[in-house]
Amino acid sequence: MSTVREATYRLLRELGMTVIFGNPGSTELPFLRDMPVDFHYVLGLHERTAAGMALGYALGTRKAVFVNLHSIASAGNGLSAIQDAWYLHAPLVITAGQQDRRHLLAEPFLASRATETVKPYVKWAYETLRAEDVPASIARGYYLAMQPPKGPVFISIPMDDWIHECERVEVRAVTQTVLPDPSALDDLVWAFDSSRNPALVVGSQIEEDGGWDEVVALAERLNADVYEEPIPPRWTFPRSHRLFRGGLLPAQRPLAEQLAAYDVVAVIGARIFLYYAHVPGATVKAGTKLFQITNSPLDAASALAGRSIVGNVAWAAEYLRSHVQGRGRSGESATQLPAPGQEHPITPAYLFSVLNRLMPSDAVIAEECPSSKGDLDCWITRDEPGSFYSVPNGVLGFGLPAAVGLQMAHPERRVVCPVGDGSMQYSVQALWSAVQYKAPVIVIVLQNSDYSALKGFCDFTQVGRNVPGMEIPGIDMVKIAQGYGMTAQHVDRAEELEALLRDAFASNEPRLINVVVGKGGQKCMGMDQSVNPPKYQ
Ligand SMILES: Cc1ncc(C[n+]2csc(CCOP(=O)(O)OP(=O)(O)O)c2C)c(N)n1
């Protein structure tokens, strides 16, 4: 027999979860005391940051990560990162302390209803009924978190549980690959073989299932045009590939128009479809045969049209590649955009074109720059797997902690975080963690001193500009970063930008560069008024 605490550390070690991201409080201290020396505790000064770094670390390592939050206090503060993990299918095993169960009924200070609070955004929310169930609950949470579609689980643990006696829990082998139905894939093979003009839509689950190479090989065998899913939280196809056609627009009618020329469309590893503005229209043009391959039964059930095939995306792509007939294609060369010039104020397009030229080819981008997304999409090319991550469900605060967690997961790659001056404020404390844990992330703040994306949405939907809370003047990002101990620089002249970026890449330290850019928001997620957006007035 051992204590619950000892049995838990043994289990965590055997499950490979020896890096713990957290923010502590009184209800976690009985667990955290005398942490074994082979464990590494990563402190986030705010729970959005702690859970957000864990999310980045889970995405980078492709393994489950253990998070220890503080009762309802932390579960509430960390909820936006938990929902990011839900939408990104990131396996987080999140625990939080509960008050001592011996006086819980009397609602003591810090009594927690955290399980009810997080429930919609986790695969399992549980409070241990008996102290000796703690290790077995964590083991169950781990297996569930790792089962595709992966995702977060949440376990609330009363603080008196850790000192009880319990049996050790044996780690079991639980397989994680669920194969799609070959007869359903044969129907898609037949559809491809009889198609005039097929297209693929690639989505984030390709990376989850490790299917990058298989999907590229399938696209090349079909010689099919390839589109990225709308508002992609990951890029899952080489951007400079001859078959790559860019991203789909996140609204019904314009998206259907983008796909109108194709008679067979296979959506691989994405939802059908993620929309933003409501622009009524068909999902795809009548007559287009639509298929979805997804590792998520939920996404299959909620698809708006088409035939859904549930199972491992990499396996499906390899099956399709080896069964479809190869197709030819007459050569076309991609049109080259003229390089953006130096202007004052600096344009996001210029910033990204210079960054793209200077970044190592394996650098990783964790992006959160709402109104500059379009420019980033145009000018940043990444051709390697695991190179791009972005906000999965529009809740800001994702980018910076994700970048720090990704950098910890990839010490050999450089992580760059282009982030809006507004977005930065939702999780700014991650700067401190980057410094303390020597994660050499390069943070590029796009300072336009307003919420440009929201102003753009005002124009797009004809709400008008008479809306409060759109300006954010007077933030000194350099001083804030320096206050957290980070080297930081400010630039507002285009001709000075390149030298600063070169210097950041040459150094092996975390760095913040605050770039004053022009106001954005001329388009709404790549869309202008020609798509007939809704009017809210
Ligand atoms: C947590 C959260 N709060 C508020 C919003 C609404 N929102 C969407 S875009 C945006 C502006 C962000 O500003 P910034 O990062 O400076 O980017 P910009 O729009 O200027 O490009 C806001 C506040 C949100 N999506 N998430």
C-alpha cells in the first residue's frame, strides 16, 4: 500500500506525464508537496496561461499533458484554454483541488463547482467519490483524453484525498487507432475514379492522426486541387505545393462558390463546414458529391451535408491513395503576387513577407492577429508538418501561451508568435514563463492600437462605427515585456524591421518585437461586401 499521492506520482511517471503545468492554491498543496525530482513543474501566472502552455506542449509533443489548476478559481480562469483544447482535440488531463470533503457540505471558502463549470468543454468531468479512486480516475482520464478525437478531461480532487492509503494502479495498453469502414472508402474511390474534377479540403485532424504525408500523396495521385478548411487552427498541407489553392471562406454562399467547379469534394479531417458570418446558401452546389473523412463522431453527426466516414484520417488517405486511379493534369504555374513594399506605417503584408524570408524553414508559427490573418495567409509559407497553429474557436488568448508551450515541446525549432496588441492582453503573463523557462519564442506584436477586426466586422455587417470600446491606445508593450524580464524592442520604420528580426533569430533568447502597423480590418476573414453579408441594423 502507498498513499494516494505516492500512487499518483508513480502512475503519472508510467504514463509519461512528468511535466506538470499549473497554478497552485491551498487545495493543491497536499499533492504538490515534495514533488519527486524527476517531475518538472511549469508555473503559469494565470490559469489561461498555465493551461494554454500545456495545450501548446500537448500539440507539440502529441502526448497527453497533466495540468493542475486551483479549484473553481482556476477552472474559471482556465476555461478558455480548456475550450481551445476541446476544439483542437488536445489531450489534457486537468486536475483541480476541491475543499476538504469533511466540511464540503457547509460550502467552505473555495468550495468548487468546477466539474459542472467545465463540463461542455471536456470529454469527462468527474469528482472522485472515494479518495482511493484518485489514481484510477487519472488513468481513466488519460485513456479517454488520448482516444481520438483526443481532448481534455477534468478531475476534481478533494484536498484530503492525497493522504489516504490506496493500491497502485497498473498501466494498461489501450489502442488509439480506429479504422474507417473500407466499403465506405470504396464508394469514395469509385466517386474519385468517375469524377471529372475532384477537390480535397484538408483539415486539422490530418495532423492529429499524423497523416500529412499520406494526404500529400493522395492529392498528388489524384492531381486534385487542395483547399484548407475555413479559419484553419492548423495548416495541414504544404503551402507552396503546386496543388494548393488556399483557404476556404468561412461563410455559406462564398464557400459553396469556391467549390462550385468540382463534382466530387472530399473533406479530410475537418468539419462540414466551420462558418463565421451567416451568409445563407447551400453547403455545396447541387450535384456535387460531398464526402467527409473524420476521426470525430461528433463532426460526422453535425455535418450539414454529404457522406461521413468515421475513422483514422491517415489510414483512410493511404487506403484511398492505393485504390484510386492516378490522374494526369496539364501544368499550370501559380501566380506570383508582387512583393509588398516598405511603407509608413508598416503594413502587415510587408512584415510577414520579411518574416517569411528570414525564418528557418522548420520554424513554427502560433498566430493570433485577427485583422492581419489574410496577409499572414498570403505571405507566410510553411511546408513542414507541425508548423502552424491558430485560435480554434475565436476565443482570444490562445496564441502566446500556445507559442511558449510549443517552444518547450520543440527546443530544436524556433517558435514565432505574431499577435495583435489586443489579443496579447488576454494571456500576457506567458511572457514571464517564456523568460523563466528559457523558451526562446519570438513574439511579434502587431500594434495598431485598436480592435481592427471588430471595426472590420462593423463595416461588413453594416452595424456602423458608432460602437464603444474599439480603441486601445496607450499600451507600452516593450515596457510590459521588460517588466516580465524579456528583451523587447520597438519598431515603426519599415527599413529597420529586417535587422531587428535577424537579430532575434540570431539570439537564443525569448524576444518581443513591437511593430507599429497600419489599421487593419479592410476585409472580414478574407471576405468583402461582394459576398452579401448580413446586415445587423
Ligand atoms: C476573449 C475574447 N474577447 C473578445 C473577443 C472579441 N474580439 C475579436 S477580434 C478582437 C480584436 C483583437 O484585437 P487585436 O489583437 O489588436 O487585433 P486586430 O483586430 O487589431 O487585428 C476582439 C476584442 C474575442 N474574440 N475573444
